[in-house]
Amino acid sequence: MILSMTGYGEGKATHELGCVSVTLRTVNSKGFELYSVPLPTRYRKLEMEIRSHLQSALKRGRVECTLSMEWNGGAEPSDLILNQALLLSLLSQAQEALEQGQRNGLRIGAQDIARCAPTLISRAELWDSDESLASETESAAVIRAFDMAIDNLTDFRLAEGKATERDFLEQLKAIEDLRLEIDAMKDDRVENIKSRIQRDLEAFQNAPGSRVDPQRLAQELIFYIEKLDINEELKRLEQHCLYFRETLAQEESAGKKLNFIAQEMGREINTLGSKANDHTIQRCVVQMKDHLERIKEQTLNIL
């Protein structure tokens, strides 16, 4: 079973003050990336718990998260608390300033101070945010919404993973068929190489003044044929294809492992190409590389 790192999921939950909606989107990444969890101030105390929960459930991928609230009555309950001590201090200072101004002959009355009240009361430092205002049922609803979004995103990842697995098996089957095709040609290939070398040698021997040591020639010919032998590469490629299938069937998704196996397959295919010395086999190698490239691209998006 494999899971895609691409996913989408939504979740909703209600509590006494309204409805919370969560949307999660994921794309491929080497690790787990979550830049922010956009929570209202009253729920900010849940951020670390939610972040840890997301990382544990999603494991890898870049995560984009949005949260929206539909408040009963249409307005968000205030989570601001007036800093009464600071307000009293400011009012006391204003009173002292008023009295000092009057002593200095300034015509300042209480009504003048009152006109400044809206400006005074709107000062940001007079208000503290209380993150403890969210009730346990509110917090539980937020967590439920995230859990639902995670479950739906995981289902999306699983569906994407199944589609990718089908494509993997299709590309893998094509590579295995081409490997069998090369395997069926390898003996004739060696004979063709021997015949070609023999023709060249005969032409050389017939040239005026040429001399050939038959024993040395036989040794060099054996050495040359051994260098072009592709049996080991074909066998290793067969084993890598089998290992890829076994890894696909594992219960846990293993994108990094699949990518590593694909790289090993690529090494054997490249060696086959360099040793081919046969245009038909070379064409098979080119087709193998095309199918393998599709596999490599897909493994980068597997969890």
C-alpha cells in the first residue's frame, strides 16, 4: 500500500458558540512542513497540540491549513479583557493634569477630558487577550474538526496512492518485458559479436605483412566477450524489479525506499546500455529508461 503526499481534506464540528471549519492541503516535500496554524486568539493555546497531531498523522509533505468560524449571532465573542489597573492609572494622571492646568489658569473642564475618553479607551495597551476564554467543549470541537480533516485527507492520499500504484505496476511490467526481450537476444548477440570480430581478423590476416599470435588472440577474444557479458546486469535488474513489487505491497508506505530501488534499477539499465554493442538491445534500453523515469518522478510524491 502506498500513500500520495498530495492530499485535501475538510472537517467541521460545532460547539455552543458556533461551527468551526478546517481545510487541509498537502503537497510533496522531503520532510514535514507546516508554517502556521491560523487559529483565533481564543484557541491559540491549542496550536502546539494541533501541530504535533498533524505531524504524527501526516508524517511528510508541505501542509497548508485554514480555519474559519461561523459564530452564533454572526459576531465573534470578545476575548479581550480591560486592563483596569492601567486605565485607573491613566485616569489618575489625567486628573492630575486637569488640576495642574486649572492652577495655571488654563480653562480645562471635565467635559474636555470626557471628549478624550474614546481615544483613551481605544488604546491597544488597555486590552489584554485572554486565551483561556475557550471552554473545553470549544477546544474539543476544534480538535474534532482537525481530526475529520485529517481522516478525509488520508482517504484522498490513499486514493491517489492506488492510482499511482497502478501506474507503477504498468511501468514496471514494461521494464520486465523489455528485460526478458534482451535476455532472449543475449546469446545471439554474443555470436554476432564473435562473427564480426572474426571477419575483421580475417581481413587483417589477409593484409600484406600482418602476423597474428593465435593463442594471444584467443585470450583477448575471451577477455573482450567477458567485458560485454550482461547476464549479471539482467539478473540484478530482475531482483530490483521484484524488490520494488514487494515494497509496493508492504503495509507501510515507503516512498524514499521506492526511490532508492528505482535508482538501483537505473544503474543496471545504464550498464546494459554501455555494454549493449547491439542496436536492438540499445533500443530496448532507451525504452526502459523512459519507463523508469516515469517511476522516479512518481516516487517523489509518495509518502
